[in-house]
Amino acid sequence: MPEKDEFVLEAGRLKITFHWKVDRFEHRISAGNETRRAATKPEYLAPVFTEVHQQGELLFLSGHGPGCHWSASVEAEEQAFLFDVACRAGKEVGEIGSGYVGDGLLVEPAKDVGAIVLPGAQEVAGAPAWSIKPVASWSGFPGTLRYGYRISAGG
């Protein structure tokens, strides 16, 4: 278990909480009654974060999963959180991406890095399940893929 087991950032009425659960940090984003929580989906490899460091309104995350290393930053904007995620793989690991379950918050590609955002067509426990994936595909190994997205309260 890490020295600190919870990290919180606020961006206007939004709040993101990273909390330690078993062997990694999980997170949820809320704005009043609207919540999205990070969720893994069987069709791709999701980030595993075992370390979190906070510098003001910026979080740095890192960790490793089967055959790969993950790094990310989460930045608080005025009414949003900006995610920049990278995966370094030494061998074939299949598709990668992030997933969220919940409703009410807007998920969109980041302007500078980009991502493919697939809105909640599927449901998990009665709530929409969203997927975010890199625009690029693996072109060889070792290799690195990066994607970025923004979660906001919408309007």
C-alpha cells in the first residue's frame, strides 16, 4: 500500500478522486449527482497506476501491467480535467484504452494529443460505458502509444 492512499483535485464544480484499491489506484469524477468512474473493459488493456504524485493542480501517475508500462498526467482546468496517457510496450499487448461508467459528464478528445471517444452505447449496471482509445495503432515493438482526453461538466 502506498504512503498516501487518496488524491483529490477540483476544477470548478468537478472533483476527481484517486483512491487505492487492492493493488492500484482507481478514480472517479463527480459534479454534484453526476459521476463517472474508471472501469476496465475486456476488449482492451486499461491503464494500471500504482504511483501518484501531486504538484499543485497536477497529478502524475505511473504503473505497469502485463508487458507494458503506463504513465499519465491529469491537469485541472477551469471546469474540466485534461488527461494525457501513454503506454510503452515491449511486446504485443493488443488494444489499449481507458473506460468510464456513468452519465452526465462530457468526454471528448484532447485538442493537442487526440483520442477516439466511443460514447456509452453499452451499459454496465444500468449506466452508459464509455471507451477512449489512441488514434494510432501499434507499429512495432518496443513501442509507445499516447492518447489524450478531457472530461468536463458539459454545459
